[in-house]
Amino acid sequence: MLLAAAILGGTASSTTATADLLARLNAVRANGCGGRSGVAPALREHPQLVAAARRAAAQRDLRDAPAAVGYRATLSATIHVTGDSDARAIADLVASKYCAYLIESAYREIGIHQLGRETWIVLAAPFSPPAQETSIDVAERVLERVNQARMQARLCGNTRYPPAGLLRLNATLNRVSLAHAADMAQKSYFSHEGRDGSTLAERVTRAGYRWRSVGENIAAGQTTPEAVVADWIRSPRHCANLMAQRFTEMGVAYAVERESKAGIYWVQVFAAPR
């Protein structure tokens, strides 16, 4: 979570002033600031984030304001401005001091609360996981990005890996991946070991897949295939699995449970059949 505070000078506020402030902030977001280009789409007001801004004002606490009101965010920032209620002045200050927050493309929703000479602004990237019915499309997108990565020599930590052969999706490995992802989501844990004590090798064998070698990457919290593959590539151990020439097949799946700790869990299983 990002925290910010600023000082201005001015008077009281109203619902109209809040709407004016949102319009001005969106104008800055669209046009850019601080020498940076603008972004789309415009920030949209969300009632839970308005409640989060009110709570931050009442509690005088900027820490994880969205979560405190039940809003699940993948990224959030709370800005507290004291001393003015004029929309133009506040927008100008946010543009000059907090431009990076305002034009962060991940932020899509906003809540604003104004009280006298104080303003609280909560920005958030909503938790928007892919729908389960798109799982096959998501798996193919993961495969495409993994194979793009395997086509080039790559440094994983301190180890350089040469280009590797292309992987193909395997339905059995997809099922193994989904079963472990669903178990982690339903029971809100994050581990290569299943809650039943199973190892990856045991899960793959139990599914009837005869293998020479197997490997597994897991992740949690990412809401797009692009994000999860990028995180695996950035991690030396996960990158090593992804680039391993001994693997020829892959399965991948995700499971969503909004009440769990991470919200979404990913499993990627690599293997080479006998």
C-alpha cells in the first residue's frame, strides 16, 4: 500500500465539489502530468472506496483502507490532503506531488471524502480475476508466453539457460494443476505440499501420468496470465523450471476464492513423459 500526505490552504466542501474534484483528477490522468503521458480509462467512483476514504478520515489511519471496508484490491494508495477544499487546487497538488499515483494504469477505481479543510483520496486496482469459464483460453495464453520466453537464452538468477524447446499443453497435467490450485484456494494456503501431505510427484502419478521428470511453479494474487508468467520469469527458481530443456509438456490452472488470503492461486506443472 502507498501512503501520501500533503498540505494546502482553503474552505468547506460538498458533494458537488467532490464530483468536480473527480472530474479534474480524471482530466489530469487523461492528459498526463510531470512530463509523463496520460492513461485511460478514467477513474470511476466506487462506493466501497468512498467508505474507505470516510473510514480513513474517522480513524486517522491510512493503512489498507480498502480492506478495512471489505474491498479487495491488488494495489491501493491513500492520499490525505489538509488545508484546502478547492477542487482545482487539490487536483493541481496531486498532479505535481503524486502524479505517479494518478497515472498508474492499474488504478481503475477511486473514493473521495471531503470534510471541512481535509480531503482523503483512495485509489485502487480492483481484484478482477479471470472467469473460470475462460480457463482454457487463459491456459493457452500462459503457454504462449512461456514458449516465447523459452525461445530466447535467459539469465535466471546467476545461471544462464540456452533456448529450450517449445512446450505443449497436456490435459492430465492441467487437471493436476487445477486440483492443487483449488485446494490452496479453498483452504487458503500456499505450498507445493498439498494439505493431504501429497507431493507434486505423487499428485502427477496419482493422476495416471507416467513421467520421467516433473517440476512445479505456484503463484498467488496475480489476476492475468501475463502477470503470473512475468513473475515466474523474474524469480530465479521459477525461471529455471520454465527454461528447463528436460520438460516437454505443461499443465496450468488457477482457482479463485475471494475469501481466501490471496484470492487467486496458480499452479503450473512441467513434465516429460516416459
